[in-house]
Amino acid sequence: MALDQTTLSIVHFMAFPGPGNTNSVSRSEADPAYLLGSIRTVLSDSYFGGIEITHIKSHEDRRAVADLIKEMRPNGMEITFACQPVQLINEENLIAPSDISSVDDNEREKAVARILSLLEEAAEVGATKLTLLSGRDPAYGIEDAKQAAEIREMGRVGIVRSLDTICRVAKPLGITIVLEIFDNRTEADGPKAFKGQFIGPTPEAVRLAENIRYERNYQNFGLLYDSSHMVLMQETPEALKALKPYLAHVHVANCVTSRTAKDADLRYGDRHPKFGTPGSAVDSAVLAEFVQALVEIDYRGTIGFEVAPVGSESPTDVIATAKAFFDEARNSVNVAYARPSGYAFRSHRFFPEAALARVNEIRVEQPELVEELLSVRPRREKLTADGHLTILAADHPARNVTQVGDDPVAMGNRLDYLGRIMRVLVASEIDGLMATSDVIDDVVLADYVLQECGKPSVLEKRLLIASMNRTGLAGAEYEMMDKMSSYRSAKRIAQMNLDGAKLLLRISAPDKYDRYVLQTIDWCAEAIEQCNDLKLPVFLEPLPVERTETGYRTIKQPDPMIRVIGVAQALSHSTARTWLKIPYTDEFDRVAKATTLPLLLLGGEATGRPWLTVEEFVRGLGAGANVRGALVGRNVLFPGDEDPAVVAQAIHSVVHEHADAVSAMNAARERRGSMMDFFAL
């Protein structure tokens, strides 16, 4: 399970606010029996290895709490002491709201003295961390921008001086000082809903932490980041990557950002309501992305659950819900997919320029070698051993499609493109490759170079499927006219000792371009007939499309897909060897029922989030017995920074082993970065 090396804790005074959920614990006014009983409940829960407590006025009660923790957790319990309730309540109203960031040195020193007093309490109960907040923006309420900027700069000087003193006193006590990053929204948004703190956005916190941690050399200083504050600050989990060097503590929490949500007056803003409450901004998807980012930065610190019951809600129910949401998040497929921070697959390292140069050299000196190698290539006795297939698609550049993300010609770099294809063939168990003649020739020669390096062939018993019609150039006026242009006949495919043919058939809504569609239907029917005569399998890709300003767009809806399948499966005199390649859609079970032909799922444009494709394939394969695998290209070859072999293997496991998406990604991760020296010449 992800994050199994972290310590999970509970913010006690939030989860158990007091009898009737009255916040008496935060005010240090709770009955000792309630205080000790609720702490006993936390200590009895083996899920938690830490507890976060706050100010307890009574010395006797503090001693009782410390003794209870030692008694029930003799092997240790991480204790964090939270100053935030004391700072926010500001019981005697003796300290300015700007607290340790005050530009008034007298006010700032009073705030520091209060923290130092709480630091003594923290040591008394055995805490190893003390969390605090910065105080309100010292320029709050000042409308003149220049004046406000000057005051904020003085505030930065003030908080640095404050933290210098606090960290220096805490160091010999073995206590780490942790500043919580809060939202910087003000009371104008709701008197209690937001905190309006000085150190709010991540860039401001990083700037401060860099000063305290490295310029002043206090290694006992860190930052606390909260998933609910992330939303309130309008940040994303990407912020965690910037915080990585300074992150000492994390809170998993929810918030409500809609004033119209149910019970918004009780839950709106920074109040840490129960997960799943109406209007929640930190839903399952957001929390999964948050957890994914923690995994990617290899976070191993403390993760505290900060949730609060409201009204008649039960603390134990609120905690149980938080556990369920968190466990669901860390068992999600995108968390299973998470890569280490800083990792990026580099195809040039796997397939170096020297390997490409050798391919080029062979092309010049031995132009006949490709046909010779193909003619003696051991082929499979059967198309599929278990009735399922996973095939890599690499025919997009021949149709004028080279864009990946923001790069308009990413697939036009043959060194990178060929390297990624070979990476999948070397480091995954995928069944084969579907490509145009140029790519298959390159792969055959790259495989020969691989054998020159003393490595085994990766093409033996693998399928090589010929992509035939590629004249429907993307964006062209005649885009729907898709003649055979790569492998022009089934006879040539058989002569090249290949395993089958792939055809594209796009059908548009009735308009003036229909004459091109009719021609393409005729060409596809003829090609299928030729393949049938030679007993070659055919992989036909029928797609419903609509014309847009930039070309044709695939319609991923069940009804248009069903109609196009009806046209496609009636081509030629026999469908005995025809497979269909189609995209996943909603209500895919209806689509699957449109034919008895075996279906392969396609992946579509690269998104940089390949786990979504893996999840789609899991759902698609469960939609009908005739859904038999995947023929996917861009989402495997260009999966963001991920190793293409990982995505290919995950899809292979889903198809052949009937693995769920999480199990498939967890198993496939082992291939990340492996066998990178195969092309060492």
C-alpha cells in the first residue's frame, strides 16, 4: 500500500472537539474525563502512530495525558503539539493578530514569548514537533499597494527573527518547529471561514523556509501543508514538489467552498468537515492526486487526519470516513502509477545515437537485409494463444499526425520514436507491433543491431501487423480519402512474412465529403478480400467522425459507434479473420453487443496520464466476451515522463491476466528503468 512508511496521526482536538462538539478541547476547557477518554480512544486505534494535541491548562491533566500515552503506547507514539488553537483563539486578546509576524517589535516579542511557553508544555508531554502559524498579514486592511508591500517586507524580517529564536530554544529539546501554510483570504470572506494568514501561498512559505533552514541553518524547522488549505489557496498538488525539501508534516483534510452547500454556515471555508459532506472540495479525485504527489516526492513524514464533527456527527464516524477516503486514495490507480520525483524516461539513453547511426549504416550498405531478416523470422503458430492480444500501434506519422501535447512534431523525431518503440518491445511482454513499412523496417534493423550487441531478438514469435491505408492526411481537404499507401496489397504483406493487416475506415456525418468515404469503403473491402484469400488476419478500425475547423474529430459516443460497426463488419465476402479496433465509449456494453467480431480497444491521443487509459481498458474488457485486448499507440509511447514499458506491461497484464488497474500498475512499475543498457554498442 502506498505511503506505508509514513506515520499516520490524528489531530485530536479537531476530531474530538468536546462534548456536543463544542470546541472545548481547543479552548482547554474540556472535562478531564472527556479529554483522557478521547485520547484513550485514539491510542487504542492501531491505525494511528501519532497524535496531535494542543494546550492543556492544567499541569495535572498534562501529566495524566503524558502518562496515558506512555502506558498505552510503551513502544512509542509520535506526539505533535499544536499552537494554532491558542494563536487563533488569542484568549486574553493581548497579542496582535499579526502574531510572530508583527512589525511592532513589542507585539512580536509577546507572541514569541507565548510560543516559548507552549514549547515548554510540548516538552512536558513528550512532543517531538511543535506546529504554529504565522499570524495575520501585517498589511491587512492597508489599501495603498506601495505601503502594504513595505509593511509585508518588514513582516518577513519579523517572522524570520521570531522563528530564529523559537528554533534555537527548541533545538536542545529535540523538537522540530513546523510552520503551517494557511490560506491568506481575509475576514471579508467570512469571519470564521478563513484565516487570512501572512504565510499563505506556497511561494511565500518556500522563501521563508529557505531562509530558516539553509541560511540560518536550523534543520529543526519545516513546513506543514494541508490538502484543504491547498484548495483554499487555489493551488494544486504540484505545490508539494516545490515544498519537498522543507515538508515536515502533512494534513489530510476537507473543505467546503460553496456558500450554497448544505449546512454551509457550519462547514464553509477552513473548517475541516467530514469527507464526503455535501459541497466538498476535496473529493476522492482531488485526494488521490494529493496522495499521488506525496508518493512522487517520496514523502515519508507524518500525515495527520484533520477532520471535525459538526452538530450531532460522531467523532468516530468522521474518523472512519477519513480513513476510508485516504485508503481509497492511496490504493487508486494513479497513485499506483506515481513516479519518483525527478524521474523521466529518456529514450536517447536507452536507444543512443550510435544505435540509430548503425541502422542508417545498414540501410546504405545492406538494403536487402530487411527482407532477408523478415523472411527467416520465426512466426507464431497461432495469432493468439489465449484469445487475447496487446499490440503497439506506430503508424501515426504516416498520416501527418506527429503532435504530442504541446510539441507539434514530437513523433517526428525518429531517434526518440524508434527508441520508444524498441523500449516497449524489449522491456514488456506486449504481443506485437502494428506499423507502416518505414517503422517496421526500422524496427527490424534495430532488432538486428540489438543482436549485434549480444542480446536476443525481440521480434521472434511477436506479431508484426502491416498498416495499409495512410493517404487520409490529417487536416487535408481530402482527409477522408484513405487509399492504400504503405503496404498496398495483401500479397506484399504475405511476401514480407508479416502477420496481418490493419485498415482505417472513418465515416462522417452526411456532407459533401461522403464521396471520399464511399471510395475508402470500397478500398477497405477489397483489401479485406485480398487478406481473406491469403488467410491473413485483418484489424479494421471503424470510426465515426465529424468535421471541425481543424479537421475530423472522432465521436466517442455509443450510438454513432454502433452504426459504424454495422457498416464495417459487412465488408468483403468473409469476416472470418476480421478484428475490429474501436475506442472506449460510455455504455460500452451496448457497443460490444453490436458485433460478434473480436474487439480491440484503442487508446487515442496521448494525455500524459496513461493510468486513465489502463482504467478504461479494464472497464472495456469487462463489457463483453468479444472484447479481446488493445491496439494502442500514443498513450503507451508518450506517457508523459513515464517509461513506456511500464504502461505497455500494465495494459498487457489487464488483457492477459485480467488484472485490475491498480494491480497491473503496481506490478508493471518494477520494469521502470530496467534493461536500459540493451543497446550498449
